[in-house]
Amino acid sequence: MKEPTKEQRQIIENKIKQEVENFNTFLDRQYCIDKIYKTIINRIKSHYDIGFDFLTIIEKNITEIDKISYEVIAIEEIKQILNIEDNIRYISGVFYIFGLSRTNLKTQVHGVVDILSLFETYPLVFDHCIFTQRIGYFNQITNIKKISFLNCNFKKEVYLNFQECLDIFQMDNCVFEDRVTIKGKFNDNVYFNNSIFKNYADFHECEFEKTASFYRVRFDKTPNFSQAIFKGNLNVVNINLNFTFDDLQERIKQECTSYESQRTTKKAGVIPNLYQEKSLDKFANDFRDSFRTFKNALIKDNNLLDASNFHKYELYCKEIELKQNWDKKGENVKNTTDLEKNVSRIRDFVDFLLLGFYRKLCDHHTDFLKVFNNLILLISLYILFIFVGSFEFDLEKKSIQNLNKTSDMFSYLTKVKEVIINFSFMQQYYNHILISFVAVCF
């Protein structure tokens, strides 16, 4: 085959050197020059072998040296930072890091110390990769390019703190085995479809300008979306958030315990008391704010059915918060302010009773079976009272006719009350019924 002339080679080398000098890279520049030159020569040969005009090939490659240099240097940087081999392709302006999906194997990504610099510099797609090291640190980066994680597994913590994500952000069909914390503003669509969060997921203070999709996401622990802003559509269809009240209460306690442990840790290299002291009711309030954010976003999209479910979780958190407020020690009344605090605590206690009553009664209007069950119970009690009343009435029928009407009615009602209270079912649940009655009256 034909070979480039000496003049053509010199033109190619000079332009490559110019591009490499202007490129901000940590790689050895002579290594980059040699790598780019070899890539261009191989392209010329491959194009010539399939029948292209040789002179046209030379001219085309010379005009595209800037693009070729960008591609070659970027791939070499990605390979070195991620400590992977040749599973990288440059397709339509995006760098794809592929795993071996056909054999159900995944690319092992070990070296992720400087991965944030890649996020800032290049648009990336990770497909079938396993991340064995922590991603990200507490320092904030400015902007990140388009980034996608498809069918990936994250063994360690993920911490992304950025100002803006300029393009699509995607984490579909991923498994997160450790804590996930993401802070920043998303200027384009965000997707977490079919992903599994096995540990805590923290999205507080995130801002979603467009669509945020959490379709069929599974949160094994309650996520934190407090102070998050959803300006576009929110998709939470089939999201797995089936928490009971006890589950949610336990997870809030676990979060509080974990935070307190980190706050007071004395490990080497960690500053103790770095975070402010935070009580359990504050954590309950944060969780409530997360569910309120979801609820409001769904109401905005006219998705009232799913919104009612998040409203239920919101009321769960409010009940936990009120209970913690009531458990706190009372204030000594020394002035008007202290008196108002105690009055407020009593009001909170009444609200706590009401929330507990409605949770037991109908799970805040979300559980039809509970409503139906309680309806049957009320009908049964009504029939029971009629039966007991009729029984007592028959026993006292003759004496009622001979007594004064006022005293006789009072005596009759007193005996009916005693019979009802002495009934085994009423003795067992008397305190609960009395508290519920008081709560309803308030």
C-alpha cells in the first residue's frame, strides 16, 4: 500500500504536537504524541484498504487531528484513572465504558480516586461495570457532563456533590450496596429507573429542572428528599416504599444513631463534633419534609392516588415527631414564654393522639380493609349494646314501673354501664376506648 510522504508525515506530526501542547492532561506528552500518530497512520491504512482515495484520506485525517487527539487522550486518561483495559469506545461524542454483558461479567473498576475529574471533563456512559471503591469526596466540583450508569453495581459509598449537571444524568438498573449521597442541580432529565438502594439514599437540597424518574425503584431504607425541588415531572410509578409505621420509626432511630455515631467519632483523621447535635424529632421532621416534597410534586402532576400514599408517610413522621416532643421533659413555668411552651406541648399531645387514632382506624384513609373492619366492629358493638340493654331492661321491668321516673332512669343507666364495663371485651380495651373518645372530643 501507499505510505504518506515525508512532507505529509511532518505536517501530521507538527499538528499533533500543537494539539497536545494545548491539551490539559496529566499524561506524558510524548506518549500522547506517539499514540495519536500511530492511531492516525492505522486509520489511513484501514481506509485505503477498503478503497478510499489515498490523498483524500490524508487530507481528511489532517483536518480531524484535533478530534482524533481529543479521543485518544481522553481514552488514555479514562483507562489510567479507572485502571481498566480496552473496554472503551468513543461513539457520537460520548465515551462508553463497556462490561462483558454477553457473558454476564462486568468490568471491574478499581481506581476511582480521580473519577470526579472525569465527570467534569468528559461525557461518560458506564455499562455493566462494578465499582469496588468509594466514588466522590466531600469537596464540591463545579459542573459535570452527561453521565450514565447502566446495569452497574456499586460496592462502596457514592458521594456526588456538584453545582450543576449540564446534561442527562442516568443511573438505571443499578444496585447500590452502600450509602448514596447526591447534591446538586440537574439541568436536564434524571433517571434512576429499576435501581435498588440497599442502604440510605440522600437527595436533600437537590434541584430537578426537568423530569425526575424513579420508576420501579426500590428503597430498602427511607430516602431523604428534604428541601429537594421538583420543577418538572416526577415519575414514581411502582416505587417500592411500602413502609409500616413501625418500620419508619425504626429507620428514623437508626438514622439518628448513625448520625450521632459519626458526630462523636474519635477515629484518626476524623474531626469529632463536626456536625451539630440533632435530636430524634428533627430527623423525623426531615423525613416528613421528604415525603411532603414527593406529595406536592405528585399533586402538581394531578397524581392524587400516589400523593395520598406519601401523605400517609408524612403523617407517620409527624406522629413520631410529636411523640418525641412529648417525651421531652417539661419546662419550669417562670414566665409567659415557658407557659406557652407547656400549653403547646399539651396541644401536640392531643394531636399525637388524634394521628394515632386515625392511623389505627383507617391508616389515614388509605386502607379500605381497616375501614371495613372497623365498620363491622361498630355494628357488632351496637348490636351488643342493644342486647345488653334489652337484657337489663327485662330484669328491671317490674321495678321500673314502681319507681320515680328520674331516679329509676338514673339507676337503670348506672346498671347498664356496670354491665358493659364488666363485659370481658370492654375490660380489656376500656383504656384504649376512653383515650380514643377523649381524642375525638378534642
